[in-house]
Amino acid sequence: MQRRGALFGMPGGSGSRKMAAGDIGELLVPHMPTIRVPRSGDRVYKSECAFSYDSPNSEGGLYVCMNTFLAFGREHVERHFRKTGQSVYMHLKRHVREKVRGASGGALPKRRNSKIFLDLDTDDDLNSDDYEYEDEAKLVIFPDHYEIALPNIEELPALVTIACDAVLSSKSPYRKQDPDTWENELPVSKYANNLTQLDNGVRIPPSGWKCARCDLRENLWLNLTDGSVLCGKWFFDSSGGNGHALEHYRDMGYPLAVKLGTITPDGAENGLRDNDIKPRVSEWEVIQETGTKLKPMYGPGYTGLKNLGNSCYLSSVMQAIFSIPEFQRAYVGNLPRIFDYSPLDPTQDFNTQMTKLGHGLLSGQYSKPPVKSELIEQVMKEEHKPQQNGISPRMFKAFVSKSHPEFSSNRQQDAQEFFLHLVNLVERNRIGSENPSDVFRFLVEERIQCCQTRKVRYTERVDYLMQLPVAMEAATNKDELIAYELTRREAEANRRPLPEVVRAKIPFSACLQAFSEPENVDDFWSSALQAKSAGVKTSRFASFPEYLVVQIKKFTFGLDWVPKKFDVSIDMPDLLDINHLRARGLQPGEEELPDISPPIVIPDDSKDRLMNQFIDPSDIDESSVMQLAEMGFPLEACRKAVYFTGNMGAEVAFNWIIVHMEEPDFAEPLTMPGYGGAASAGASVFGATGLDNQPPEEIVAIITSMGFHRNQAIQALRATNNNLERALDWIFSHPEFEEDSDFVIEMENNANANIISEAKPEGPRVKDGSGMYELFAFISHMGTSTMSGHYVCHIKKEGRWVIYNDHKVCASERPPKDLGYMYFYRRIPS
């Protein structure tokens, strides 16, 4: 117990026992077969626990398994030891101490700290004038908690020394080779080495810059040859400048310029992150409540998320998701069970990582106010700035974005697309009978009336959010908008500074009316005519969800196919009543179209195999894919569009995108039978969503023929999107499912229940009820398109609004409810 007490800082600890070299070698002999040297491709986690957000900075430090290279905090290392039998761990601890003061009271001159040797993904400010850091590493042998200080070349076996050095020098497991993801390293300009710089006496002041050819004081660029300060180019959204920097290059031929405000002692900054680009100043200020003294919030439910570089879309969605009790219960409420039954590599398990994130946000463990002594010291120094560090969603993002070309990048994304991606993951990885995403599910009744026969067809589909169109024609300040547009065009023509953007004011009632208005359909199959016909489609709610997510369709494309955003203010209500949008079904006097399916035509061209025929994935027309991607659609959606339209060209594929872009798996990667997965996107061609379907029986039969239980096969296939090879890996990495008979029975009963429910005529599971809702959260976007800008989230907690802006969590003073992008409503009990 003394050794354990010394390690964990418990009373009674008197330090680890000092052993001779022979004793250490003898102690390690039984464990030598389990100690590995990291190989190329091994992920070494040494900055974050797999189950929590403990790090080497935490009080108990971090334990890295010397076999799996997974890391665990003090609270979870025993679980891993009991589960795997792995005994040897490297304990990492970073000590933070206040710097020694000089005679005058200031810190002593800064010197290189040789005691920092850990390459950690932490956000500590190592240039702080008040603190110094010291890293410590040791080997710990369980269960007796023997400690061996590192480095210890003389006493440790050579293999152990090599393994320890390799772990300590390993790079981040999240670091990728693709420069477009985490690194963002830009090549050095070919003009830099031989750049001519004129000795013309020009001196650049540290501030107060203005374009030499106009009055602009923003978006200014410094020419590195002659020192000219000129404005940048004009953008389609009226932001930017008048293009004088580019004109200067054309006139003089001086090739290199750098944006003022991005220059550091080490050179120009490497690009701008999501919250650095602010083309719509007023929008950024209003949504982030700039200029208002916001009070920081601490404690359970008030933990922020660090920005990893354009990860604010993920942070905003997850803050809203974990404010919903059903998600709290499903993950955090089942924490012991989920952690105990996690696979051998918990970093690759969705439910484990969801539970970890939920606990990090809700526990309050990582959101503690500064102690009183620190506040007094800050006030005395006149630098009182409450620090909120938040937690890093790096491990969570790495998993949920795995194999997704857009979300795995470091580019900004659409929060609505990520929301649907997350719902899809929740559906595919549900454990037991509880599925928290059911709170969003609802049925949409679509009524199409044939314009020629006047007969009607009623169909139902599953959806997870309500997409509300922006009724621009209903703007209440049209005169102001017209005057602004005339002034803007005149300023643009005369190369004058552009006027401040005027925001359109749209009544919510007009948007709701536009949602329910009929929509013309040109090519639906009229079974009465046995041909395609024109029709009119209307959509209504066949059921109301428990939680209603409303997306304002602010993003669109201009006539030149350039993405743009409607700059609008909509008076979103706190209380929402949509009962009048309840579907009514077939009405008296209406005549239904015959239930006759259209014929399946297989063209002679082998590359034109539609519907139930598939082309080889290597034959996808990449030129058509790129044409669609350049319009701003997700790359994977473009590939699916080209694939499911049989390489018939970008125009036909574009029509497929328009039809399917509202589906939950719209941006999911393309998978096909015979090529490693099921055609989940292909199901959309037949009108199914793919979320409730059972795995293909032929694949289930293959797995059960190998001796595995049927329920294991079904769960594995669901967790891997019906990929046979990955499903087998999943089974081998989840041996605990077979060991817990109660758990297996529950899963099997749940699988059987799903089979039965799918056979019922009422369709997918929904939680129908009243159409009265109350607003409790909204996500706002700042910027010109979903490919740039910044997201923040406002959530109503304990009767007051709170703003979640990355790691900063504060009480909101003026929640901008009229500028939101996604709104979250909860049903009001009737």
C-alpha cells in the first residue's frame, strides 16, 4: 500500500522503493513479452485519456500502456489493467510551478527549459512569464505499482529503453500527412529567395494603415518590394477591398505581398482560421455579443470545447445535443456499462467516445472557477481575465469523421450536415433498446397530384429536421434594401468604399407559409398514365417529433453557381405551434393513383445501368464529380450522384442531388454491395432511408456460418455499415458481447423487435404528440457560406440563455435569436 500511496499521492506514501539494476531487470522479466516498440502506423496516445480528458497536466497524470499505447487517467487505468492484464505503463506528468522572482520582483531572465521533453498536444502557454514547467516520466508496474524513474539507461533492459524512447518521441496520432487537414503547411514562394527590396526610405508604422490609393483601412496588403500598402481584391458578397494591391502588381510587376495583421517575428501567419475571417462585421459582433461584458459560467453543463481549427460546427452541434435529457441518459447515464463493455481500443468505439464527450461536458470536472487567491492576484496585477480552457474534442472528431472526406479535413463544414451525420452514427451504433435519436424522428406525408388526371398519391418518409425556406419576397424593409443595392452598385462601379450591408427583415410567418405551399414536380411517375407527368407536391407532418430541429435555408447558389448566404433577420418565436401542418391523409372526393410501379428499363449501354444495376466504382466519371463539387456540394454526395445516375453526365447527376440532398446520409461516403458495403445511398433511389433496414441476410449467413451468434452478426454489420470484413474485425474486438449473456439477450431481443417493427404497416418508430414547442437552443453562423466563417451556440439553461463560443461559456445578455441557422425546440406537454 505504501507504493500505491506514493504513486497516487495518498497519505502514507513514502516514495517508491530503490532497487538495484538486477532487481529492476528481474522485476521486468515476466512482462518483457508484453512490452512493444511502437511501429510505423501505431497510434501512441500520450496527451489524452481514452475514457476522459485527463492529461499529463491532470493531478494524477497519464498512464500509457506499453503494449497498446493507449493512455488512461488515474480513474481508468485500473479498468484497463483488469480487462487486458497489461501490467507495464509509462506514467507521464507535467508539473507547473510559479517562477522564481528576481531581486526587483520580476521573473528571472528566460532560459531554455531542459526539463520539458514531452511532445504533447496541450495548449499550455510555455512562454508564460509567471510559470515554468517540468516533465516527469516513469514506468509503473501493476498491480503492485512499482515505479522506475526515467531515463534509466544503465538499469533497464535495452528493449525497454528503446520502447520508452520511442513512446516519448512519438508524434501525435492525429497528425496526418495531408497538408489540407491538420498541418496546413504552405510551400515557400518561388519569388522569396531572390526578392528585390528597394531602399526607398519607406517605413511601415505598427498601426494606422490606409490604402495608398483609396480610403480603405481594412484588408490591406504590404508589398515586400517597395513597401506599398494597398487594399485587397473585391469579393462577390461586397466584402474585401477595391483590388489596388493587384493593380499595383500589374503596373509594377512586384510579385510578393503579405496581409497586414498576419506578420509575426517568424514570418507571415499561415492562413486564417474560422473565427479570423470576418467579412460581415456587424453579424460577427451581434452573434458573438461583442462589446458586452459577458459573465463566464462554470460547473456541470458549462464546459466549452476547444477549437481545433474550423471545428466550431462540431462543437456547436454537440453542445446542443448534450443539452437534451435523452442523450444525457443514453450515454452519460450508462457510463459504467459502456466503459466496461468498450472494445479493447476504446478510441475506435462510437458509444465510448460519445459517453466520454458527454461526461466531459456535463460533469463540471473540467469547468471549475479560479480559486479566490488567483482572482485576488489577477486583480492586483490589473489583468483579471477569467480563464476557461474547455476540453479538446480531438479524439471524438478523429473517430466520427473517420473515412469522411469532408469532416476529416480541417475545412469549415455545414453544421446541418454534421447533425445528420451524427444522427446516422447514433442509429448505426445503438446498444440495447434505447435510441436517443428517436427524439428527432418524424414522418413526412407527401401528397402529389397529377396535373392531367387530378388523381393523388400519398407517401411517407422519415426525416430529422424541418427545412424552412427564406421568404425574401416578404421582407418588411424592401425600400431600404433597394436603396442599399443601388448605392452598392454605384460604389462598385466607381471603385468607392462599399456601404454597410443592410439585412433583410423576414417575418417567420412568411417562411412557415412558404414551407407549406405546393411545389411543382415535373417528372414524377403517374401510374394512371403509365408515364412521367407534371404534378403538384405538398408536404405535411404525419407525426410530430419530441424535439423539432428547424434549419433556416440561408445558403444557396447565385446565377453563377457561386455559393452565397442570405443576410436575413427572422423573428423566430419562443413558442412554436405547427399543429396546423398535421397531415390529413386521403380526403373525401380524392381518387388515388393506382399502385403500379414504373418499369425498370436497363439501357443497352453497359455504363448506363440504373436502379438495381451497379457500375464498377473505378468507372465513376470524375470529371462530372468535380463539376458538381465546384458548385459547392459535398464530394461524396457528388460521387454518389454520378454513380446512381449511371455516368450520364453532370446535369443528370445534379437532378439526383436536388432530389436527395435533404436525406440524412446525403454526404455519407459511397458504399456498394460487392465493394465492401451496402448501398445505403442506393436505397434512396427506391425511397428508403437505409437507417432502419436489417443487414443483408446473405452477409449475416456468412458470419453465422463461421460459428458466431446471429445477434453478434447483426450488431457488427450495423456498426460497420454492412461491411463484411470490418464486421468480422468488430466481432473480434468486442469479445465481451459474447461473455455477457444478459447483454446478448437484450441485443437479440432488440434485433428481433426491429424485425417485427419493420414488418408493421405503421412504419419507423416515432414519438408522436402535440405540435406545440418551446425554443431551448439555436446555432448561429457567421460568414458568407458554409465553407467559411464561424459557429456559436446559445442554449437556455436554468431559465437563462448561455452562449457557447468554442471554449468560452458565458451568460448571454442579448441572445440573437433572429440570426440563427439551426433552432432546437422541445415539445410542450399537452
